Amino acid sequence: METVADLTIAYEEAGEVLVEELDKIVLQKGVWAVVLFRYQEINRKTGKFNSPKASLRRYQKYKGEYRKRDNINLSKDSAVKLVEILNDWLEGGQLGDGDGEDE
């Protein structure tokens, strides 16, 4: 993948869609890219898609192509907890603006 726009979690095997990408949010671009995906996987027993999941993935651009370096798959419970904690930190002024220069 040469650009962040090309990054996907979708996966096919022998023409069968096994992982379907439902949404993609690019959180960070550059040499290191961070992307949040919403996706669903096929249940091979039933042939139907399971409930949607979320995955936070980090990619590194190396020799002109992005390569996946890390990923965190989030369950519904862990996603809810993450959102609650981040909201608490934001509302409490416990996070800076991310520019590296706090006031």
C-alpha cells in the first residue's frame, strides 16, 4: 500500500469475502499512520457475518509502502471503557492538544 487511502482491513480468499471493512477513520498520517477500522468477519459455519468489531492499527511507511506494525482489536466492552476514560481525561483537562508544546 503506497498511500493511507489504500490501507484496508478487508480480506478475501479464493474470491470469498472473509473480512468486510465497514468504516475507516485515519487518525494520523505520515511515516507512521494510525487507522481505526470498523469491520466484520464471516462466520465460516453459518456463512453469515458476525457482529461488527473495531481495530486500531499502526502502519510504518518503509521503502514507499505502508506495512502493518501493530494492531489492537477492541471488543464492545473495551471500546466503551476506552471512550469513557478518554472523555474523563478530556473533560478534566488531563490531555494536551498533541502538538508537543503544552501551555
